Amino acid sequence: MTKEEVLAHVKGVAEAPSVYAGLKNVAEEYLASVGTAKEKDEAKKLIAALKECVCSIDDVIPFFDSEKAKDVFGAEQAAAMSKKAHEVKAAGGDTCFCPACTNGKFVLDHQDLLLN
């Protein structure tokens, strides 16, 4: 694993359609800091934000199964997302399958490369 691979996943977080604005900003600030004196401090902020924002599959299943999800996504899309979430869990997955969460989980799993 290389730092460049982890950086690609940080970029994936920032560009994910499912990312919320606050996390997007933190990821972009980290990417802008790479190679500067602020990089380690920005990496710590990014890691903290990812720990707060990356959802477990057990967190998203109740939402995708809810009436709120039907209101947000429409009944058909909510049902598809619920089905996918249950499939991920059945296959042993522990993290939400959206691009923001999957990229964020990858970064968290390799955070040591951002702190060196």
C-alpha cells in the first residue's frame, strides 16, 4: 500500500455524490495541504471526521428500511438501497456501500500512511 493509493481514496471521498459538505471540505483541505507543514494536522482532522462520518452497515440498514428513506429517495430507490445493504451485511460487509463510506473506510484502514 502506498500513500498515493490512500490519497486517491481521499479524493474519492471528496468527489463522492453521497458525501456531505462538511466532510467534503475537510477532505479537500487535507488534499490541499499535502506536502506542506500543515499536512499532519489536516490528516488528523480528516481522520477524526471520517471516524465520525463513515457509517456501519448496521447504521444504514434501519434508515434504508424506514419511511424517511422512502421520502428522501422514493419507494423504489429506498427498496433497492435496503436490498443492497442487506446483501452487503449477508456477505460479511461492515460498512455502508456508498462511495463516501467505502473510500472513507479505506482511508481509515490505512491512516498510518497519512500520519507518517
